[in-house]
Amino acid sequence: MKTFLICLFLSIYCLVAQNSAIQFTNADYPFGSKPTNVQSNDLEQAYLDWKNRFADTNCSDGRARVKFDDPNFSVSEGIAYGMLLSAYANDKELFDGLWKYYKSHRNPNGVMHWKINGCNTVDGQNGATDAELDAAIALIIAGNRFDNSGTINYHEDAKELIAAMKQHEVEANTYVLKPGDAWGGSNNTNPSYFAPGYYKVYGEFTNDQQFWNNVIVKTYEVLNANLSTNNAVGGLVSDWCKADGTYSDIVSWAHNAGKSYYYDAARTPWRIATDYLWFGENNAKDYLSKCQNFVTGVGGINNITAGYNQDGTQISGNSGTPYKDVVFTGAFSSALMVSTNQNIVDEAYSALKSQTSTAYFANTLRVLYMYTMSGNLYNPNTAVLNAEKFNSEKINSIAYPNPSSEKLHLTNFDLGSIIKIYDSVGKEVMSVSVKNENIDVLNISTLSPGVYFIKSKRKTIRFIRK
């Protein structure tokens, strides 16, 4: 019994220590409306529930995987979702494990094989583009939050992955997003993979705006063609289509041959929402407004069910009647952030939060949707201070002790200058005026533990709040 209690205590201690760095930002987006009814512990509870259910950290060499519906398998999409979740949650240990797992299963094109049996055996060859899209954004966030000077240079890895996507997962000359590195293009694409907000980030991050802007233009062309060609209601795009918007003839294995707004297409409103929330893109706003009109037409977010034909008729489940699923409810909830009616936005968040699931796909997307609505899926390029910018500046000032838990002593800052404190994602958390140029004391006891940057007109210092 004594041995059991000691092991139990150590397990609990390790779990608490592992999760102690988890931190959420609830950042404000430049565009759109955030819900006002997000509770302080919503994100942590949702993330830890997801992590406890689906994260497997027992692979060799420090690798971790995300368990699929059949827990013996992992898919690249799930690994990338997990990278997004852990990067934005400041969970470095899990993120590093997932990225190591991804890299251990790459094909010669530099993208992960889409399905793996357990830790080591490839079960499905070649890549799925949505995995690369999410993994690249997660790597940029990781570089901002965790620093690039350790064993993993996240930003260099992000640039390599973006280059692989550019070469192998965007159709040459047409800029159509392919569903994988080994198939598709103008003859077949997946609208739920379209992430134009991501493409803007890639362009800025790699200084390759023209290429990714061309992909953005083609993205909205395909989306709008699919809606108009098939007389779709609202934003109900089909699961699969050709670049001209018509139905693809090579996905006969998909539900209704890919002609319905079903479990692939369900993610589209969420992906397009990032382009509006981050950049205020008018094409995104138009699409999200169509989604809002559809939600209004069915009587509100609580009446959204799992799947529709493009004419707006409901798809019935195995029982013969329509049913609800957070995969659909949450994506439309994200779209409703385009609304200026706060009641609609708050109701959407309540509906998202209340619909829980133990299934891999629904549970994972629910947390990502909650990140989006709460301000925790922010634009990676809006972090005004990160380790690279910090390292590039000449540092003549001193802050000590570093790390510190309560007080930070500052020297050699200009008398009367304004010092601003930013967290690791670039959010200003404090502003003070220097009253003594030799030694000034900064009270940091109110800050949460984490990495921060002290920024004055000419100097930057990185410090850690214990």
C-alpha cells in the first residue's frame, strides 16, 4: 500500500509539473466579435481533457502521438491539430514530442505519411495537405513561444515545411491547393483544407507574398465557384470538388461522392474565419456572412445538425433522423464571429462549449474552435517581440535577478523613458516610467509565470517570471 501511494503521489506530481507551464492568452483580434461569456478556466479544462484522452507520450526518442478513433493508429491531421493545440497552450514538452513524431514519418517530399500504426509503422502512404498547413502555423507559434536556440529551430523547420508545401502540395501554374503531395489539383481538391489566412502568414514569414497571394485568389475562386455552380445555400460547400466548382469524379468512396456539406466540408467556416479575424479579408467576410444567413435560416446555432446537402436539406444519421455534432456546430459558431450582434456571438460560444464529445475528431475540433472564439488562435505574425528580434538588438541594460518571482531590478535605462512589458505572444501587460536611471525596481508579482520582454525606446530584455 505504501509503495502504491508513493507511486500515485509521484504520478500526480509529474502531471502537475508537466502542465504547470500551460498558459492561454485570450488575445483580441483586429476584426470580428469575441464572445463575452468565456470563463477563465474554459480553455485549460478543454485542452487537458483532450490531452488526457488522446495524447500518447510513450513512443521512443521522446516522440508523442495523437490517438485516432482506433487508438492503435495516428493520422498526420491529428498530429498537426495536436501541434496547434500544444503550441498555443505553451505546452512545449508535448509539442516537441509531436513534431519529432511527424519528422520520423516524413516521405521523400518532406511531408508526413498520412496514417501510422502505433509509433513506427506506416499504414497510409504520402501526405494530407491539411496536416502540413496546421503544422507550419504551429511551428511559427512554437518559435515565438519557446525560442529557436534550443535543440529545435522551430522557425527554420517551418520554412522548410512551407517550402515543401509550395513545391508539392500546390498545383504548378494554377495555384490550386492539392489535397496531398501525391494526388489532386484542378481535377480534385478539398475546400475544407483552404486556409487563406494561413497563406498570408506564410507569405509574410518567408517573404514570398506573391506566390501565396496567388493561392489566396485561387482559393476564393474555387469556393465561390462551388457555391454558385451547385446553387448552394449559404456557405454549404461540398466535401470535394474540381477547381471550376463542379463535383469531382474521382472520390466515389466519399459520402455522397463528395457532393455534400459533410464531415470534410464542415471545417470550412472555421478555416475561413481565421482570414477574417486576422486580416479583415472581405472575401472571408462575404463567405462568413453567407454562413450567418444559413444559421439564421435554420432558427439559430442550436438548430445546426450534422451535415447538409448543398440545397440546405439535412442529412439523416444511421437512425434515420438528423443529429447534432460539435464538428458542425463549432465551425458555424466560429463563423458567427463576423456578427456585430453580441448576443448571437455569446450564444454561439455557449452552444460550442455545451456540446462535448469523446470522439477523436469532434473532441479535437471542439477545442480548436474554442481556441478560435476565445482569442487563443491568434495570428503568429502579430507577436511584436520574439526571441529572434530580441537576439538581434544590442543589449546594454541589465535586469536582475532573472528569473525572478516578485521584484526585478533594472539598470541603465534612460531616465524618464517608458518601459513596456510584453508577454511571449506580444501582448502588452505593463507600462511604467523610469524614475532612477541607475537602479529602478519593477514589481512583477502580478504577472503569471512565463517568458516576458522589457521594451524601451532603444533596448529590449528578456526575463522569466518564476
